[in-house]
Amino acid sequence: MTNIPVTLRKPEATDGFALNELVARCAPLDTNSVYCNLLQCGDFADTAITALTEDGDMVGFISGYRPPNKPNTLFVWQVAVDSRMRGQGLALKMLMGLVERVAGKGVTHLETTISPGNEASEALFKKAFRQLGSEYSTRTIFSREQHFNGQHDDEVLYSAGPFAATFIAASAAAQTA
């Protein structure tokens, strides 16, 4: 597998359609409407990151938000990596880049939900939690039967934080450099 160079940046509203196409290529991710993806890329750009090839092809994206009742938390909603980019560490590079960016703005905790059996996502987030120097906990927050009428797997919340002081200090220094 050849390493394809990518640029990581905040998304722009004009990236919404490309995001829709990327997620469609990344089964079994839940797809959203193009309109939702436009909002993710515009209104939620501060808590998202995209990976683009030199040709401008979107090959990676992470969407997230800061829950209103937990402003010190980044909740990662979705991680999408194009199949040709898998196995190169792109998801972790994007995730750590995003966490570093928001840590400089007061975020000290990271959360996501993962369906049981999604070993790739579990491995990604456990590795990120280690790099952040954070313990984590899990609990099911949306159940297959109660919340999804049997149409979707459970969603298990992974919560980590606070980040290690050394990570926060390095993030703050990167913001001012």
C-alpha cells in the first residue's frame, strides 16, 4: 500500500457534498443528508477535521461537537477514512490533530459512541486515550431495542478525560506558536 500525502484542515461548507460521497463509500457508517453534511462542514468546522489529497480528493473526515451541557468535552460523532487510506494511521492522525486543536480552547475530555464489534473504532479510540494519558469508561447509552426499534446495534459511550497536563500544555503551546 502506497502512502498518499494528505493535508489536514478545518472543513468548509463547500466540502459538504464531498463528505456525503466519502461517507457513502465507508460502509457501514450511517449516512446523513447532504444538507446535514453541509452543516457539519460549516457550522461545526471548529470541531471537525478533513483530510485531502494533493488533488483535492476528500479521503478522511471526523465530525464532532461540544455538547452544550459539557463544554469541556469533544464528542466525536463520525470517523470516515477512504478504503485506499486505511492502515496508514490517518484516522489517528486526524483525531489527535482535532483534539490538539480543541484542547487549546478548553476541551479536556473526549467522548464517542461505538457499536459493539467495531474493533477498528475501539482500537483507534483506545490508542488516542493512551496518547492523551487518560483513563476511560464505557456504558451503553442507546440500546438496539429501546432506541433503534431493533434496526441498529447498541451505541456504547466511551468517555475519557481529563487529558494529561503534558498534552494540554503542548496543545496550548501549539496554539500560540
